[in-house]
Amino acid sequence: MASDADYVEFIVDQIECRDRISYRKMFGEYAVYYDNKVVLLICDNRCFVKPTPGGRAHIGEVTEAPAYPGAKPSFVIEDRLEDREWFTELVKITARELPEPKPKKKKAKL
């Protein structure tokens, strides 16, 4: 089941620094970016945050699961999504600890 746009908008609206957030539909699901870093995935109307040590410490007792078959486990966030301050801080911590995205290679002209 693909995620619906209303759920994606709800998740994105919970992040207080909206000007630094963007999202993109991929394969019927969504990737959410903070300053051009993928910080979370929304799959089957569930929120999966990329795992980081700081995120783990912020969450406390974490639930982990793959966002889709074959994916690495991520932190599943369900019961604290409406706590905007807590969720925003989790997104910021995650973004700080993730590496910068690799520059895209330019395609060679034939």
C-alpha cells in the first residue's frame, strides 16, 4: 500500500523548520529531506527515521524495522509524531549526524 499525500503533509508539517524540509515521491513512497539529506522515509503511511546514535539517545527505547523489503532497519516513529518539538529535534539530530550527500556525477555527452 502506498502512502497517501495527506499523511506525508501531516509528517512534514510536524517539523518546525519547514523551510529546510523537502520531500519527493519515489516508487509510490516518499523520502523526506532536511538540508538535502534524506532523514526519513514514509512507507505504507509509517514514518521511518534514519538511525543515528544521537537519534537513538533522543528516542530512548527504539523500535526498528525496515521501511521496505530489503532495506536496512530504521527507527519507527508512531506515538510521538504529534509532539512537534520532540519530532523536530529528532529530525535535526539525525540530519546533523548523517554524512553529506555525495555529489551526483555528470553524465558524459556522447
